[in-house]
Amino acid sequence: MRILHYWRAMWGIIGRELLRFVKQRERFISALVRPLLWLFVFAAGFRAALGIAIAPPYETYILYEVYITPGLIGMIQLFNGMQSSLSMVYDREMGSMRILMVAPLPRWFLLFCKLIAGTAVSVLQVYVFLGVAWLYEIEAPLEGYLWVLPALLLSGMMLGALGLLLSSFIKQLENFAGVMNFVIFPMFFMSTALYPLWKIKESSELLHEIARYNPFSQAVELIRFALYNQFNQEAFIYTLSAFVIFMTAAILGYNPSKGMMTRKGGGA
């Protein structure tokens, strides 16, 4: 009966998030419009100016659109993680978060269920994006669309855990814009999402080191290699470690006796 209780709670949380996503069609459209604009406008403009040399996992010269695709997949998951963070802050202000957190289940389990739900939504968004890219002949090997699924799950959970951690610090919805400016954009632009490491190193040694150790870069590289049926062990270990750290910190942040919620006097 206890296992059944956990099972029902998990699917209740996941079902609620999926239902919310289905009803908020503008959220789905905006999640696709942003990376598609980068793919068809930004990448097209840089195609002639920026050539990508042969480097793993690629076995030949590639167009910039091909290189940028894994980075845009990471963008979808990053913004979805931040959207989940925003929804957590909203739920806390509206009071529904309090109802969830007083359920007779471990708090870490409830947060983990929220994380799984957010990751599932991001994976759906990514596959729709890959489908649109495929129609425009931006393709990966067919097996890569299957191989990339575990990478998407891990990267989605890592970025979702970061969103959960941030939501424990954000007290009001108005503060979310600051998070966008000081967390999301630096994390995206100072990574390998748009340019390879060797290209970044040519312009700045410092930026190269930041991009190299940026967890988002490692998530993008994990996705990039998986799309081409390859396993990047370093990226996997780094992404997994970042997930464990972010998730542990998020659980502590939502702990009523130790976390940020208590210090703010807010409702957990």
C-alpha cells in the first residue's frame, strides 16, 4: 500500500504538470519559436562567416546549423528548467505549493517527482524541435534519435534541478527577471552551445576555461555525442555530478528546518 501511495503521488504530480503544459499552448509555441529562430536566422547569418572544422563527434566538415543544433536542444531544456522554477515560485505564492509539501511523503520525493515531470515536458519539446529540424534537412543518424534519449533525461534533470535550487532562493515572481539576466544568459552564452571550445580559446583564454567547466557545456556535449551514437564519458560524469550537487542543494533549500524557505519566513 505504501508503494502504491508513492506511485499515485508520482503520477498525480507528473499528470498535473503535463496537463498544465497541454493547456498552456503559448508555452509550447514559445519553447519552439526561440530555438527555431536561432536555427534559421542566427545560424544562417553565420554560415558563411563561421566554418566548423572536423572534430569529434563529427567525421567531416559540417554546416553551422548542424553544430548549433545540440546547443539549441540544451537551450530548450535550460529555459524549461527555468520555467519550472518560475512555476514553483508561482505555486508558492498562490498556496498550492504548501498543500503539496505537507503531503505525508518525503519532501525529496515530491521534489524529485516535480523534476521528472519537468524533464518529461522538455524531452517532448526537444523531439518536436528535432522533427522540425529534420524537415529542413538538419539531420543526425537515425539511431542517434534513440541514443540521445538517456542524454536528454540526464541533462534535463540536471538543468531542472538547477531550476529547483533557484526557486528556493527566489521569493517573488518579480525577482525572476534577475535570474534570467544573471544565471540563464551567462550560462548559455559562455558555453559550447554556439561555438566550439577551440574557437572560444582563440579569442579569450579566460572565457575558454569558463566554458569548459560550465555544466551547461557538458550537458550540450553529452547530447552532441549521443546524437551521433557516441558516448562522452567526461561529459556524462560532469553532468551527473552537477545533477547530484544541484538536487542535494535544492532538497536542503526546501527543508523547513535548514533551507532558504525558513530564513525568508516564506511558506514551504
